[in-house]
Amino acid sequence: MKYLFNIGCGKMKVGKMVWSLAIIILLAINITISITVPSWQNGVPLSLLSFSFLFPIWMYYKENKQLTLKNKESKLRYDELLKQKEQSVEKATQLDQFIQGIPVPLFSINMKNTQCYFSDSLKELLNLTSSISKFSHLEEKVHPIDKQQFLKDKKAWLSGYPSISRVRLQRDSHHLLWVEIRTKISVNPSGKVDSISGIVIDITKQIETEENLKRMAYYDSLTNLPNRVMLRSHLKKVISRAKRKEHNITIMFLDLDGFKNINDTLGHDTGDTLLKEVANRLNISVREEDLISRIGGDEFIIVSEETQKEEVKTIAERILTNTAKPYLLNGQIVSVTPSIGISTYPDDGHDIETLIKNADKAMYLAKDRGKANFQFYTDKLEAYRPKESLVEKVLKIFQK
């Protein structure tokens, strides 16, 4: 563009020189006519005719002048665009410096030029060493389990819809972070996304606290087995599923024979250690999909779905064998045996309370028959009324 402007200026100077030369030539022609043509009748037409050669010069000069004006306008426009570019670069640099200097994990994406900016805090959070910020750096850190949800949220951002996303980031091979990504989307009047800004908040401690509270609410603090609250919630689901799919449910009620004596003679610490060991042995005795719950003291409930009677017997025998093996606790060998009562949905009941009561009755029948065995509930136990036990207290809590 500068080249065109210089050419225009050169043409303007040449035009003035040609115009001046033309006037000198015209004067010379007319002086020659006046000297050589004595008759004015012949001289005047010749003089007028001499002026005709000025027309193409005048047209050239006019065209040259228009070209000069256009070149001036082009030069002004070029200077303006250059200035805007310099301002844009300066603003981008200032934005980058501003974002990087904020002590908060921030990012900003300019959709017009796809430039991405990360604050130093975000780079530190992501453990990035690259000096160039790319949005893919954040995407690559998302844990594979959460990748699909992240891509779904990203698609929403690009469509102009902000969101709050909770995902895990793999900071490195040893550190996993839970973060919350909050975005703000800038959309122009035509509906296109101009920019995406966001903040990445580390909520790892918050998630850990929530998990701990959840564990306290639904898990036994001693054995880490599901507690009564989770047991009731689980039974509601499995009974509803069994009614819908028409399959059976098995409930085993287990009580430890001889536990009270160990607890009283060796102390509660030893008793607690014994309960932990029993929980571990129960875990290896049942199927992976079965639920084991400690409902209090030395009493446990095991819930199984879609289990035939022969398989239930096999599981019960495995529990008896594994649980009855001696335990080495604080240098002393102790032993306990389980008594197990078993009830089945739908044969022995259609609701939580009935099924647990009938399993409890079968468990007391096992104790009456010498302990260290398992018994199935039968109609003969319908009138059997054992003394109030922990299970009745549990059922009363269920009924509240």
C-alpha cells in the first residue's frame, strides 16, 4: 500500500510538470502563429485549434488527481488498521499479563482468534510447564471417567450456555484433584460466542468432607460395613426390584456365640478388634454383589438377590467355617461361632419388617439347636416369640 501511495505522489508531481510544459508549448505555438500568419482570420482558428491538445493533458491531470485522493484515503485506512492491530496486540498482552497475575486459577478463550490465557495459579494447579496456554491442556488433565461429562459441558460452552462442572483432574500420576469449573460466556448480537471465561476451584477437601459425612451417615464407624440406615435403603430397593422382576431375596441374620464373654473378659478394645476381623471374614465368604450390614453389637445382616436355596446353604456353610476359625488378638487366641437365621422373599414375607423378624426367629432356633449352625425360617416358627433382642429395637427405628 505504501508503494501505491508513493506511485500516486510521483504521478502527481509528473502531472504538474507536464501541465507546465504544455502551457509553455502552447505559448510558443501561439507566438509562432502570430508571427508567421499575417491574417488574423487564419491565425485565430489556428490558435483555437492549438488549445485542443490540452484536452488529453487535462483528462490525464484529472485522473491523476483522483488517483492521488484514493491513495491518500488508502494510506489513512492502512494507518488506521495498523493502529488497531497494534492496540489489539497491546490489549491481548495486557490481558495475558492481567490474567497471569491474578492469584486465582482462571482461564479465558478468545473465540475470534482462538487465543487462550491461563493464570499462573491455574498453570500451577494443573502442573503445567509449557509457556504456551492451550485449552487442550485442561482437557487432557480430566480423568477418563469424567471425560464424557466434560466434553458435554464444553459443547454447551461453545453453544453459548455457561455451566458449573464437577470433574476430577489427574494433576500427575500420584495426585488426583476434584475441581469445580464455573464459566461465563460472552455472546455477540448475532448469537456467536466471542469469548469463554472460567474459574477452576479446587474442591478436593470439600469432596473428602462430603464423603466422610456420607460414610458416617451410612457406614458403621468400626467395621466400615453398611449400617442400619443403608441397610433399610438397600432393602427398599431390592424388594422393589424383586417385585418388578419376580425374583427372590435372601436375608441372613447372624449373631456371634461367645462374643459377650470375650468382650467382658478381654475388654472392649479386644472385642472391637474381633468384630473387625469377623467383618473381614464375612466379606470373603459372600458374593461380591451381596450386602453385609452390621446393625449393632455382634449382630449382622446379609442380603442376597436371585439366590437358589442350595447356593444359600453353600454361602452359609462358608460363613460358618471362616468365622469359626480361631483369632489371634493381642497375643491371645480366641474363638467365636455364628448362629444364622435365614428368611426368603416372597415365601417368608413381603416387607422389610416381616423378613427381618422371621430371619431373627430362625437365628434363635439355630441357637436353641446348639449354636454354630444355620436354620431356615418355616411356618412352624410363626408362633415362636424370642425375647426382645437388638433386632426388635432396630425394627422400631425402621418404623419411625
